[in-house]
Amino acid sequence: MSKTCYICEKSTIAGKRIQHKHSEGWRYKAPKSNRVFKPNLRKILLEVDGQMIKVPVCMKCYKRLRKETSQK
């Protein structure tokens, strides 16, 4: 299973971890290392083409879907 939201296609992205420690050793340049940002996914039952299937959905889309179904 890929780490991708079924609705908005949010996926894993790369970034930097920056250590903001203020000491004599790295006073002028903070050390940076690579890291990954993973989406907060949750599997839910969703109706797709008339069938109920389990799909991974990020929490932002999940909250939006829950809000839309509660208003109906």
C-alpha cells in the first residue's frame, strides 16, 4: 500500500531537520539532516463506483468527509 491519500493525493515529501541549538560549536551555521514528512492516513470505507471499498484517506479529508455527512 502506498502512503498516498485517495482523495487529495497527499504523499510523503522530503525536507530538512534543522537543529537550532545556540552554542559555540555551530554559532554561524545550524546543522541540517534529511528527514521525511509522512501524511497522517486512516483507512475508511468509501463508496466508489457503487461499491464500498477501504481506502487510505488523510485526516484533513477525513474530517471534511465527516463534516459533510453529518450535515446531510
